[in-house]
Amino acid sequence: MGRVVLVTGVSRDLGRRFARSLAADPEVDRVIGVDVVPPRGDVGAVSFVRVDIRNPVIAKVIAKEDVDTVVHMSIIATPGSAGGRHTMKELNVIGTMQLLAACQRARTVRRLVVKSTTTVYGASPADPAMFTEDMQPRRAPRSGYAKDVAEIEGYVRGFARRRPDVDVLTLRCANVVGPHVQSPITSYLRLPVVPTVLGYDPRMQLLHEDDLFSVLHLAALREGVSGTVNVAGEGVVVLSQALRRLGRPAAPMPGTAVGRLGQVLRKAHVADFSPEQLAFLTYGRGVDTTRMREVLGFEPAFTTEQALADFGSTLPPVLGPARATAQQVAGQALGTLARLVPTGGARG
């Protein structure tokens, strides 16, 4: 008998595509995909079960299907995609708590993989050059996605202590990019005029979408590896380099102006800014990936530069007709903020 894997968050594209690829592996007997709404697109051999992980019914699904491996991908990064911050918080934190409670009661479960994010480290001027997995953020997150992730990881560590017989692996993934990825960072980099924080040029590490699927696949099937692992492509790029390579003009402005512009773009459904993204676009972040290579045994196929290049290969020209609406919105927003926000001070 092969593995029986339950994957959460399959209504979103990354979750659906990962579950479908995993179901094609001969080592896997069955893949059960769960979410509150059906996935849009081909799921291959995945068995979809419509269930909200905030509901105790998830425990019945795990028990009925004799699940031995759980891959938790249902962690939402933006309030807009969840229907508001309150719903986002419930889905992320309450949903994870309920899922962990179900896993704790299921004696068949032997492996838990949680897709987390390097956002948990935050971004501040006091950060080290590279975060290792045992480091804490210099400034504890107080709200939003970063706070949700910090709480989720705390609950996951508690579960690992209560079920020492389960291999628990938390993957802290860098920003995922690729031709098919829709996320806060890809929406930002797709803007025809990209607002940047005046006086700062943050470092970025990226993870290609194909490498995300590969590392999740490895993590789901490899036994004996547990703990927390940073996952990112080799190397870093600074934002100014990234924008030049993508052919996107930058619009430097004080940090307060970038924050206000983010609100305008969010209301226009062009890009979804958050406080943690603004901090990242100011200070950047770097993570050490030694454990990824030496403990997990994973080597990404794409470096950060290659992931950026593949993402950029599908971007339409800045002045193309497909970007006209977004360009108009961005231009109007920049003009409005230029009148409202003082331009003095490079450290806004």
C-alpha cells in the first residue's frame, strides 16, 4: 500500500496543482484534496472532499480515509482573497488548530508538512544578514499575515511535542514566483509603474513555483526529517535589479506614500499591499538554506535570478493593451499622492 495524503487548500491554484502532481506519484496510493469550495481546473486523480478545516468534520475525513500524511497549504496571505481580515484570521489560525486537533486524534497520521513562509522573520533595520531557522524576528509581528503565521507555527510545535511519533516538518518558503503565480509579490512586480521606498533597495530571495511543488513532494514522502527548514532559491537580487530585468519603471517615494498608494491599488483590485509587505519592500530579508540542502536534501532547480527571469518571460510589455487599466490606476494614484504627501525625507 502506498501513502494516503490529505492536502488542504486545493481550491487555490498552487494547492490544486501540487495535489494533482502528487497523485501521479506511484509511491502514493491516494490523494484527498479538501477545501471550502471546489478547485477550478483539472485535479487529475485527486479525490476532492468539500469541507471547511475549521469544522470538526475534518477529523472524520482523516479517519475515514486512513490518512497517514497531511500537507497543510491552506494558509492565506491576503485579506482580500479571504473576504476580509476576520475571515482570514479564522481560516489561518482557527483552521490550523482544528486540523491539528484532528491529526492528534488520528492514530494513522505519521507525517505532517506545513507550508509556512519566511515572512515569519519580519523585516527591520536590525535584521541579520541571513536568518537561520532557530532565530526569532527582531520585531514580533503584531497583526496581519505575519502574526497568523507566527501563531500557526507555535501550534504546530505544540502538536509535535504532543505527538512525538509524527514527523512534523515546517517549510518556511521564500516568496514564490512563476508564470502562473498570483500573489502579493507577483502582483506588485507586474505593476506597470512600481512604487519603491525612497532611499532603500531591499534584498529578495525567490522560490520558483516548480521548486515549491518539488520540495513539498519530497517533504511529504521523505521519512525521518522533521523540524523547520528555510526554502529559497540560491542567491539574492535587490529590488532595483529585479525591476530593471523585468523592464518595470520604478517610482521612488517616501514610505508613507508607498503605504497610501498600496491602499489605492488594493481598492482598485490591482495589487494587495500589507504592512509586512511594505516592511519587506523597505528592508528586504535573507535566509540561510543550509538545512534545506544538508538535512532535507533538496536543491532548487531555479536560482533566485532564474526564477525571476522565468516569471518575467511571461510579462506583457509595460505599455501593452493588457496593462492599460492598471497603468491608468497607478498613474492616477501616483498623481494623487504627489499632491497629498510631502516629498521631503528619504527615510519616510
